[in-house]
Amino acid sequence: MSLKQMPIRWKITILSFGIVLFSVVIGGIIIIGKTIESKEESLGDHALITGRTVANLPALKENLTESEGWKQINPMVERIRTINNSDYIVVLNMNRVRFSHPIDDKLGTLSSGKDEGPAFAEHSYTSKAEGEMGVAVRAFVPVMNEEHEQIGVVIVGNLLPSFLDVLNDMKNEILIVLFLTLLFGVTGSWLLARHIKEQTYRLEPHEIVQLLVERTATFQAMNEGVVAINNEGRITIMNDKASKILGIAGDQTGQQIEKVIPDIKLGGVLNSGKAVYNKELRLGSTLVMSTQIPVRVNNDTIGAVVIFQDRTDVTKLAEELTGVKAFVDALRVQNHEHLNKLHTIAGLIQLDKKEQALNFVFETSEKQEQLSNFLVKNLRDYSLSGLLLSKVSRGKELGIEVNIDEQSELKHYPPLMDHHDFVLILGNLIENAFHSFEDIERDQKWIDIFLVQDEAACQICVEDNGKGIQEEKQSKIFDRGFTTKGDNGSGIGLYLVKKIVDKGLGEIELISQQNEGTSVVITIPMMIEEDRYEQPTTGNSSTIN
């Protein structure tokens, strides 16, 4: 089996043990070097002490100036050499004649050492030199007579142990270290390999590469935008769909997500570790739904994944379908209303009241045309006009007079809102007003609608004389899921109204008296201050056509 085919556990074990063994070898070389250096210093000190002992011998001083004084000096110095375990001791007179030497044939001969010069100038020192017997640490000590005159030099040499000698001396220690290294190195390497294997879900390197390629391809092929961040809020990965949805160019890896997407807030997800689903964001003209899911490892939140879905097309389709439903309802109401009018006309004709029947037709047609012309002229938005026309007809069917104030006018939408938002707000408020007349008797039932704007703000007002809202329920009506309609209510309408008003940085004022009626006033600013909204508003404001 080749190294490439070897399982990752064995690869890691061999690699780890090799690293440990290499470290031990390097450490051993350094330790042996330090041992030799320490030995060299110790031998030098020992040689100086021995040299001073020999240089102060009275017999040495007496015979050093004699012509054949080595006959008395050499036996005496050899005994001292043996006692002090020195490799050699050489005594020289001032003419560099040897008066002591381990080799008898050298006695009486001249020394030619190159490092002896300072010793003849009354200096004591040590040096390292390679001689006939090997590399040695040599100590030089001058010999002084009673008159403090130099009469010779004592040279004490101790051979340095070689690298192999040190290894041989430390072989027991080396064997113990190697055994322990082998034992703990192999065990530690095996445990490390097993831990890494578990962390990689027992996958081999080629399997991890294959999985990464497959996951990356899947990640890029997703129809939703996906952005992953770490626990510091920095982007670690972003697929192409996310860049397209968010309108971002270039690699954003390592950037703070709040700087890339100013309107997103991820502090709650990272701090609480709780997911946030279907949070609505509007980026320019694009409606985006974001889902924020924390990423946990061993119950610790290490980051989050944010999934973006472009809901613009879906929302438009849903609104078109909703519009179709509204038109169907409007046609049903209109059909019912026209049948009633036809019955009235038919009755007048049967009673031979032709002139009254003709006046009834003209009057009805004129009122409808006036209302249509007014809405088209003052609102200039067919969605709103159609909505209000259908609500007026719906009110007639229910016996409720729906009045649109003659001063109502809407030319431009606020910067953070569009016609979809206005349709949803007015539709829900008027439907709630219709509901307020259930189970009550009124001589006159009416709903007043007022829609106006100036340079500073846009105001929507829907007022009715229905049964009103109980005081203890007024603070809850904008909560998700809260409803006063029983099983027929979803508790979502006014919640969506509140969300849209908050998005437009507007305010809602609710005034209601039980059995007297309710007034809802929504005020939305037409100009946005930068300190209230960080995201640029360019492109969000729209003109009604």
C-alpha cells in the first residue's frame, strides 16, 4: 500500500511521530553540545588549579634552572598528573625546553607551541588546541622564583571528549529518552489522529474534497441567497444569488454584515441563539424576506446563516391575485346593487312612472361618475381608486354609508412606502370598520375616509360610528394573532398595518369609545432624517402615475 492510499489516521500518526522524533534529535544535539561546552569549561578550571599547584612546588623551582633538572622534576610532576587525572603536564623553562612530558623522549627538547607566548609574559590563561593526542583544553601558568622573577611555564592539558564519547557516556539516558519518546509519541500521535478523524466525521481527505466541491456547487445553485457569518458578525461565505438579490458586487468575505446590508440586525440572533424567521426587508424597490438561523457547535453559538428570498415577484403575483379577488367581490356587489336598481326601475315603469324612472337612472349614473372622476383625479392610483370604489359599493350592500372626504388627495408616496402598502393599510382599516357594525343597531351607519398629504407628512384617517373597542383591548389590537372577530379573525391584518407604518417611520393614533365609534389616524413623514434611517432612500420614493 502506497503512502497516498494509506488511511488518514496512519498518515497523521506517522507525521506526528516523525515531528516528535525530529524534535527529540534536535534537542539531543543541542543538549550534547551544551554538555561538551560545560565539560570544556570544567576541564579548563581544573587544569588551571592543577597548573598553579605544580608551579608552586619548591622542588620544581629549584631544579628548573638546572641543566638536567627534568630528571628530578618529571617523576614528581607525573605523580601529580596521575593524582589530578590530567592527560598531560608539560613544564618549560624560559628557553622552552621541556622539563616534564608524558613521553620520556620529549624531555630536554624544545616546544614549538603557538599559543604559549603570553604565558612567558607572566599571564595565566586557558586555550583549546588540537595536539598530538587530540583536541585538548590547556591551561598555562607561569612559574615564579622567590624574587618574583619568571623562570618557566607549566602547561596542563585535558583532552576533550568526542561527540561519540559523550553519546557513549549518556547512552543509558538516551535509551530511556528514546523509549519514553517512542511510547508517548506513538500514543499521542494515535490519539491526535483519532481526534482529527472524529472531527472530520471519519472522512478521508479525498472524500472531504469531493464533499466540499459538491456542497459548493449546491450552495451556488440555490435559488435563495445565503450568507454565513461568524460570531463577530463578519461574512465568511456568500453565494452568487445573495449578491444578486442584495445588489452587491465583489467579494465581501471578512466584511461586517451591517456595513454590507445596513438594514439587517443580527445581534439578537448571535446573543440569544434564537432563530428569526421571515423578517421583511425592503432594499430599494426589492422586497426581501430574511431568515436568520444561529449555527451552534456543542451548544455554543459560533455564527449564523442568513437566507434571503426575493419576494418582489411573489408579492406582486399575490397582490394581483388579491386584486382579482377584490374585483370579483366588487363585481358581485355591483351586480347586486344593479339588480336592486333594475328592480326599482322596473317597478316605476310598471306603475307608469316613466319620468321618475328616467330621473332615477340619471341620478344614479351621475353619482357614480362623480365618485369615479374624483378618485381618479385626486388619487391618481388605480389600485387605491378601485379599492375605495369597491368599499363604497360594499358599504351600500351592508347599509353603511362610506364617505371619502372631498379634500382627500395623494400625489406622491412617502419615501419608504408604495401603493402596495397603502392598499393593505386602507383595506384592513375599512374592513375593520365594517366589522364594527356587526350585532349593533344604528339609524345611520357611516365610515369616513380622509387621505391627505403635504411636504412634511401624509395622513390617513378612517373613522366610523360602530361599536368601538373596549379600553382594555386597545393596547393589544396591533399584536400578531389578536382578534376581536372570534373564529372568523386571523389576527394578522392590524399587525401588518403596524409593521408597514413602522417601516415608513410613521405613527398610529387610535381613539375609540365603546358604543360610539373608532378613529384611526396614521401619520407618515414625507422626508426621512438620516439619523432615523441608515439605509439610503434613493429609489424608494415613487410618484403616483
